[in-house]
Amino acid sequence: MLALALALLQSAASDSAARDSVLGAGAPTFTVPRLEAELRVDGELDEPAWARAARLTGFHGYEPSDQRPAEERTEVLVWYSPTAIHFGIRAHDTRPASVRATLADRDNIDEEDRVTILLDTFDDARRAFLFAVNPLGVQQDGVRSEGSATAGNPFGGSTDLSPDYTWQSAGRRTPWGWQAEVRIPFKSLRYASGDEQRWGIQLLRDVQRTGHQDTWTDARRGSASFLGQSGTMVGLHDLRHGVVLEAQPFVTASSRAARDGETGRLERGDPETSAGVNARFGFANAAIDATINPDFSQVESDAGLVTANERFELFVDEKRPFFLEGIELFASPNQLVYTRRIVEPVAGAKLTGKWGPWGVAYLSAVDEDRDTGHDPLFNVLRVRRDVGAGSVVGATLTDRRVGGDRANTVAAADARIVFGGKYYFEAQGGGSRTDPPAGGAARTGRFWSAEVDRTGRNFGFNYSVESFDDAFDTEAGFIPRVGVLTAHVFNRFTWYGQPGGRVESVTTFFGPEYLWRDGALGDGPIEGNEFVNTTLRLRGGWELGARVARDFVDFLPEAYAGLATSPAPGVFVPFRPSGGLRGLLSTSLELTTPVFQRFTADASLEAGEAPLFAEAGEGRRRRAELGLSVRPTTQLRGELSAVWQRLTRERDGSEFARTVIPRLRVEYQPTRALFFRLVGEYQADRRTAPRDPASGAPLHADGVALPAFEHNGLRLEWLASYEPTPGTVAFLGYAVDLTEPDPLALRQLRAEGDGLFVKLAYQFRR
């Protein structure tokens, strides 16, 4: 009897301690209760286990201003079983009817009220798993990584929402706000080996009605590390992870049609079918991924980009699932790893993991080249080591080989040193070797970069310099321009208003950026600008921005080699561009509305002087962008965007180029698993034939006048998707490309090609 009484007293004391609040001030350490319980995730929080959970309260304001008590009350309950960690969310709202929530597609809840859980499972303040949920239980997940801060961004780090993890969530509205329940299996996480675990934890709450973001701990905006200001969970032990075996067999079928150039008819090819498999072996701290005959088709095309007057390749984000898993582990100061260089993989394998302070990421893939028949082999290795509190050193090696005699190899080392709480210094250096085919002489090149940053609350700066010499080449990365040295000196001042004031913050970001020809610094910069950008954050989430800039550019003679003017028929004179342009002034204005209950909008206008690179002349640019997101019901969403740009010649006011890109995206989500989407994008591009700015004569190449260009095209995409769990999916999609002679007329549209595709995949997990 005495033993029973003591046990009951101990249990009551344990329950009482668990019910006590753990306030976030000072980034506390707390013990998370271990309970031998399993429950159904239904969003109710009425099971006995929740009464014994740790209770995290005392949230603080972070965005737009920190170091203040949160305006809305939030509490998060947390406990764990041997197989999963559980979170219960109670988000109180003084105006519960204003809570923003829709039955959105996965990850698409940035404009919703939500609570985000950041789990730093290696407790290294460098990388954390991200799990977010809105009031209806819709999920968002990914990885939050430290680094990549700038003076214009008062907090460092980047968020990658590409990975999808297997976890459970449910939520519902309540008379006092909303609540949600989350269960995250340990098999969906990576963490350090060992029986005793110590995890960093941070909780964020976004209240769209006010535009505010709160954090559980009293995190400061003036810090080089956001994750370094997390709280800590202890008491995690004997977690059941084991080896996670995943297999995803899939089958695809497609039918495509294209217009025949000779007959003018739309000819449909034979249906194509394909099958493949993805496999994954997951351990507590590492994972091995492999794929055979992968399906890398995207279910939505990239949004159209304005390419008129662009001289260099534009960056397009990776969207393909195999490459996205663990992609943040390949990141380094410069874009030395760009997986979209692997266009049509035949097979691939990947190892990612962390052992103590060491992180390793390795990727190997064979890319199909149907034109030459020589399939390139890609190998990418990234190794990094944690040093001290927040600092990292690392090395990157990439190699692309075609056959036995064509190769490109890049090797680099880097370091990021955090000091003084607000500062970091980052540097990288390396080189490339390119072996041409047929035994030609190898070409070697070098690069280096250095950056110092202060992320202060009221004052910050980011000063950097980078140099890529002419011979540097990377066939596995994204370096759009070589042979130059670039430097910038960016500064930021931020003023914060009083709580409840009309103006919540004012941020001014300014500085010069100059570019020199590498090795010719004494000749002065060949391009650059000075700018001032100011953003006002108003009560309720309104944002107003204004920018004034002055640009200059030199037109390099070698860029126009081989061009000629023709002052008279049959007469050709080598084209000699003017030295360059100075004092090109431009201004822009931006407006972003709050996230209202049914819609959100943003707009920007830009006007000013600009260089016309195709003909080395001076021009004027007018540009307008509009974005509108509407949510008429919890199941229906629409997004409308439009870009308009027009370039005219300063000499005579004639049009040089014009681009119009309206885009409409409509989504209907009957359930969290079933999803329908329609995307329509029209792109109207035209550019007149380039002329000599001095005489107005046409420019020629090899005796032929450079042509004008015009394209008026409409692309329509329809998709039906059923995805009950990540990896198990059924897609049915159709896309058609149409063109017409007159821009935006929509009267003589003619199909140039279409495609119908089906994909079925099932994820086995043990």
C-alpha cells in the first residue's frame, strides 16, 4: 500500500510539473515527457496523454518587430512515444472569425494562419526540419538552413519546402481561434546516433490578420543565427527508428502531338509508356537514395520569364523530387551544384548524412544524350564540418564526363565563420579543369569570393567581392558570367515604430555594386549601379517600397565582333559600339496588401533609362507587374499575375522590344488528397531588328541582317491529382501549346502541339 501511495504521489507530481508552462524567454531547456501511448490524430486534444504533455507558452513578437510579448496567445503541447513525437497546438485569436485557412495543396499555405515547428535534431544550430500546419490541418514541410543572410534581410537562413515527409496532422476552428494536432514519426526524421537525444526546438506562429509572426523563444532579429536562438528538448531516449525501407514503383504513359512542318497538320505520335522505381534506405543519421529509369517530368511548367534584353542565362529552380531530397546539403557559397544540368537521367544514386560534426552529400547520375549517343556521367560531392558555435568549413567537387576524353572538373573549399553574435565571414576558392575531346590541351581556371556580414537589429551590412577568371568553367553548376570581378557594399538601416502604431518599421537599403574585367582593375569598372531602396511596413500588413538607382555600363567590343552596319545596299562596315553609357536613372514603386480574408494583391511599377545590349544603344524601360490571389471558398483558390515590359530607343522613341505575360492558375481541392488545377499562360514577345544607334542602319552578321522576332503563344495545362500520402499518387494531365499571328487577340489560335500524360506511383514503406 505504501509503495502504491508513493507511486500515485509521484505520478501526480509528474502530471503537475508537465502542466506547468515552459515560457520561451531565454531559450529554455525542458524535459519532454515520454508516454507509452498511441492515439488517433483528429485535432481534438482530448486524450489523457495531452494532460501530461509539456506546455510551451509565452510567445514573443518577431516580425515585424522583436523583443515584445506576442499580441495573440499561443500554447503548444509536446510529448513523445517510442515511435513518434506529438504536438498539440492551441492558437487563441481575439477575432476568431478572421482566421485565414483554406483546404490548400500541400506546402501552399504561406497566406494562411499557421504554426511552424522547427526541429534541430542534431542540435547544431545549422539545419532544422520544418513542419507547419494551418487551422484545417493542411501540411507544409521542408528544411530551414542557416547562412545566406544579407544586409537587406534582417534574419539569416533559407527555407526549402521541396522535401515531403510522412507525418500526420489534423486541425479545426474553435470559438476562441483554432487548434491542431501533429504526429511526426521518428522514421521521418534524421538525428544523431545514440540513445540519449538533445534537440533544438523553435515554434513560429503566423497571424495573417495582423501580418505578424511570433516565436516561442524571445529570438532577436539582430543575430547571425536564427536557429541558434532556439530552445532545447531533453529527455528523448530509446527512440525506435530502425532502417527505413522505401520503394516507389511507378508507371507513366504519354501521348504527344506536334505540327508537321511540311503538311501543316497536327501529327500524333505513338503512345509512350515507361516504368521505373525509386528506392530509399533511411537510417537515423543518413540515407541512401537510388533510382532507375526515373520519371522526372514536371506536372507544371516553369512560369514565363522576361528574356528580352538579357545577356546571360537565367536561373530556374529545381522541381524534380529525386534531386530535391537533401538538396540543401549540397549548398555552398556559390552555385557550384545545379542539378538541372542533368536533363534526362537514366539512373542515379545519392548518399546524404551527418556523422558527428561531419556532413556528407554525394550524387551520381547518368544523363541521356540522344543527339550524340554519348551519355554524360555526373558526380557531385559536398563535405562540410561544423566548427564551434555556428561556423562551418567545407569542400565541393563536381565532375562531368562524356566518354573517355571529354571532362569538366571543379574543386573548391569554403568556410563560414560566425563571430560576435551578429557577424559572419564567408570565403570560397577553387578552380576548374576542362579537357576537350580529341586530346586537345586542357584549360584551367580559378575563382574566389569573400563576404563579411553584420546582421544587426537596426543596422546591418553585407560587403562582398568575387572573381571568376575567363578560363573558369563549370558544367555542373550555375555561374552565368566569368572573366569578371564583382564587388558590392550594401548597408541597411531599420527603424521600428511603437506597438500599435501606424508605421511598424521603415527599412532603407542602399549601396553600390561594381563589376570589373578580371585582371584589369586599373581600367575602372565596366558595369555597376548605386541604389537606395526604402520599405515601409504599416499596421495590418501593408508594405510600400520605393527604389531609385543609377546605372552605368561599358559595351565591350568583343561582344559585337562579327557584326557590321550597312549604310547602303551591298556596303558593309564593321560595327563599332560606343564606349558605354553613364548616369542611367531609374525608379520603381511597389505595393503589397495584407492577407485579407478572401484576397491578397501586390503591384510594382518601374521606369527609367536602360542599355539596349543587342545594339549597344541607350533606351528607356517601362515595366509593370501585378499579382492577385483570391480565395472565395476554403476549397477554391485562384492566382492571377501579369508582367508587361516595353523597351524603346532613346534616339528616336521607336520600340525595341515588348513582352506581355499574363498567367492564371485556378485550384480546386475537394479533399486534402484530391486536387484539380488549371493553368493558362499567354506570352507575347516581340523585338525589332537591331540597328546601329548612331545611324539607324540595320546590323548584319555574315552579310545577313539580324532578324526581328515575334511570338504570340498560349499554353494551357490541366491536372488532376490524387495523393493520399507522400509518394503514393495518381496524376492525369493535359497540356496544349497554341499560337496566333496577333498578340492577345485570341481569335486565330492554332495548336502547335499537345501532350496527355498519366502517372501512377505507390510508396511502400517499412
